[in-house]
Amino acid sequence: MKTKDSINPWWWIPTLYFAEGIPYFIVNNISVIMFTNMGMSKGEMAWYTSLLYLPWVIKPLWSPFVDIIRTKRWWIMAMQVIMSVAFSMVAFTLPHPSAEVIATGAADVSLFAVTLVLFWITAFASATHDIAADGFYMLALEPGDQSLFVGIRSTFYRLSSIFGQGVLVVIAGILERSTGDIPQAWSTTLLVSAVIFAAVTIWHTFRLPKPAADSSRLGSGKAEAKQIFIEFGRTFVTFFRKKHVWIAMAFMLLYRLPEAFLVKMMNPFLLDATAKGGLGLSTETVGVVYGTVGVAALTAGGILGGIAASKWGLKKSLWPMALSLTLPCLSFVFLASYQPDNLLLISSCVALDQFGYGFGFTAYMLYLIYFSDGEFKTAHYSLCTAFMALSMMLPGMVAGYLQEALGYVWFFGFVMVCCLVTVLVTLMLKVDPEYGKK
């Protein structure tokens, strides 16, 4: 409930959701480009960066503790401080392999042990921050304001994606080219990230409100804490007793299988020299092509997907969206086969794939909401998002090894075969024909 001294949501919602996105994109997306450019092999790069998804997979296991211990505001501020320090430490401890080691494309992964540990800490802090921020949003705003600002929070999360995957990558690329020192370029870029994130943290220290409803549940005594643990157990039991749960789990894990393989190797493909089967783009060009044009197309696809789903409903949306998610993957078979150097053509292919993914992903998200409906709606949705993260993590872990074994042309051909899996799980799905219609 608002009070007289409530802080206007415009002062903190945009920055809170911008801050929610930055660490996610640095850990899961920028790390792919950074480790590739610093000479880590494709197999090890894909394996270790995919493992960084794990905190988002298992975050439902500790989300009740964010409710039980301290306030949501305390968790937000604590996690932002941890992430600011972690980014700074990554910047100052990033290894500096020689140009010769980088050129081999087989730098020893032990060189990056400290970096990976710090990224793991960041990942756990970021996943915890997500839990606290989403809970705080509901506590700090009245229902009417929650509806009003839901689009604002999504917009600034998307802007963090463009900043993280576009602006920061372009900065790193310019520094790589101007200094000729790849490790130093990424150290500087990560230091810039740390300074910006620290500034946002300081801003939230003064601008994040302190709603009366945001309180620790431990204050009510041990009995309530015990009851929370009991209810926590019930959320798992009731989830796995839902009708068609095994079909639902198969859909959650396999619907995005082609994109899960493709997205992990997309940036390495764009960066790799033509002699290695890639397109030989510079780092800053990849920041523009994938991090800006691609993200804009992804956002546009998501918006149009939402409009279409509200008109057609989930059931009628499934097939157009499944095909939208799968068929544009052919653009990478084309790019790998012909290796064009026309930047407009390359950008168009990336935009087509990302637009199709954004449009097709709408059906997936709508189904998660549909399946989560019931007594434990919030907890079950959290479990569904855990399966969503797992669906990207597991294929990503082996994507690099597959690419090294097959080469880019056959790897993207394998991605097209995976499209049949998307078709199969879509065919199996059971959905209320009226669900999702406006």
C-alpha cells in the first residue's frame, strides 16, 4: 500500500529491471563472445557457459528463503552489491593469454578458473535478485500500478539486453581493434560494466522504497516458518500430479531444442574466420548484428506474437509459432554453406531467425502460464521457468563439441533435424481451445 512518502515508481522500476537484465546477459551471452575471442575451445566454451544457466534452473529450491529471511529490499541491495564487486573482480583478475595461445583456439580452461568462479557467484546472485525484484514489484505497487508498469519493466529489461549484448560488445570490439590486446579490451569493458552497475546500486540505496508490506516472515514465529516449508513441499507434489504433466515437461524441455543448439554457437559462427567455416565478422560488428539488430527483431517478434496469441488463443497459435521458431533456422544453413560477406544479407538472416524465435517463443511462455494455473500458481510458474532454463542449458553444454565434430554446415543441418522434435512435442500437447483468447 502506498504511503505519503512513497517514492514514484518511475524513479526505480526502470533501473531495477535494467539491473536485473545486465548480469544475466553478461554471464550467459557476453561470456560466450569473450571466451571465444580469448582462445577457449568451442567445446569447453559451450560446456562451461551453459553450466552458468544452472542457478536459474534451481532457483525454485531457495526462493522460499527469500520470503522467510529478511526483506525483498534487503535481498535486492545485497545481491547488487555482490554483483558489483564480482564484476570488478572479474575485470581485475581476467587472465591475459598471449596472442599465440589465443590464435590456437585451444587455451587451457584452467586459465579461466577464477573468471568462471566469479561468473558463478554472479549467476547465483542474479538469480536471487530476480526472485527478490519480482516479489518486491508486487509488494511495492498497488494492483493498478502493477498493470500500468508491467510494460515499462519489460521494456527496460529489453534495453538491458541491447546494452549488454550490443553496446558492451561494440565497446569491447572497438578496444580489441584499437589496442590489439584482446584480454585488456575485455577487462576494460567489464570494468565499465562494474562502474555502471555500482552506480545503479548506489541509486537504489536512496531511491528504492521501503513498503510496509515488505517484511521478513520469521517475525511471525517458528510455526509459520514450519508451515512455509510444508507448503513448499506441497508445491512440488501438486506440480507432478497435474494432468498431462509428463507431456508438459517434454514440451518445456524440447520445444526450443533447435534454438538451444543454434543460439550457443551463433556468435562463435559469426566471429570465426572463413577458413574455419565462420563468417569472419569483427567483435563490434557482431555487437551490432546480433546484439542490436537481432535483439530488436526478437523484441518485434515477441510483440507481434503477443498480439497474435490474444487474437487466436494458445491452441491456434501453436502451429504457426512452432513453424516460426523452426523454419528460420534454415537461414544459418544458408550462411554456413555460402559464407557471404554482405553485411546486409547476414544481418537480414540473423534478424529473420531472431524474429521467428521471438514470435514462436510466445506460445511457449503462454503455455507455461496455462500449465501453472491452479492453487500454487506462482510456485508452479517458477518450476516451469526452471525447466525453461534447463531446456537451454543441456543442449548448450554439448553444442560446442558437436560443432567441433561436425563443422558449421553439418551442425546447422543437425539443428534442422532437431526441428522435428519441436513438431513432435507440439503435436502431443493438450490445450484448452479457448485459453488465451482476449
